[in-house]
Amino acid sequence: MTQQHGAPESQTLGALVHQLSQQIPDLVRSEIRLAQAEVAQKGKRAGVGIGMFSVAGLLAFLGVGTLVAAAVLGLADVVDAWLAALVVALVLLAGAALAGLAGRNKVSEATPAAPERAIRGIKDDIATVKGDHHG
């Protein structure tokens, strides 16, 4: 049984380590190129998805505008058109005010942004380590 030159059985350990050390940078570069291509492909897909969400938002906005116009036109059968538009606008502004107040309350509940319980826990831990058990 003859061994061919360059086969792993005929090479010394040092030669194999040298060969491996020369191939590792190429392997790393090819893995980096693969990762870049994969990220680019996923980025393109995400961009298309974001574009679709934008179109959906625009169409929903136009749909709501059309519903508002329909409300004005429907109410205009009962009262004058200017009064129908005024009533619908006041209802929309009242809804905006309520949503704004609710949002402000939620934001004030979230402030300050510091994790107060975690900070208090760390202070208690420090006091315990120091031997100050008054926590």
C-alpha cells in the first residue's frame, strides 16, 4: 500500500498545523462574506416588509379619512352641512384629547426611567455586605 505525497498520513504534524494556519484566514473570510450576504438579503426583505407596512398605514389613514367624510355626509342629511362637519370635527378633537391625556398619564407612570426597585435592591445588598442591616 503506497501513500501519495500530500496525503494526511504522510505529512508531519508541523506541516498539517502550518497548512491549517494558512487555510483558517480563508475560511474566516468566506464565512464573513456568507454572513454579509445573508444579512444583506434579510435587510432587503425587511425593507420590503417595512415598505408594505407603510403602504398599509397610508391606506388605513385614507380609509379613516373616507369614514370621516361619510360621517359628515350622513349627518348632513339631518343638519346643515357646515354643522355636520363641525360636529364630526369636535368628536374627533375630543377623541384626540382623551387619547393625549391617557398617553401623558402612561408616560408619567413610566418616569423616571431609572429601575427604582433594582436600585433599591442593590443599595440593600450593599448595606447588607457592609453589615448595616437597617435596609
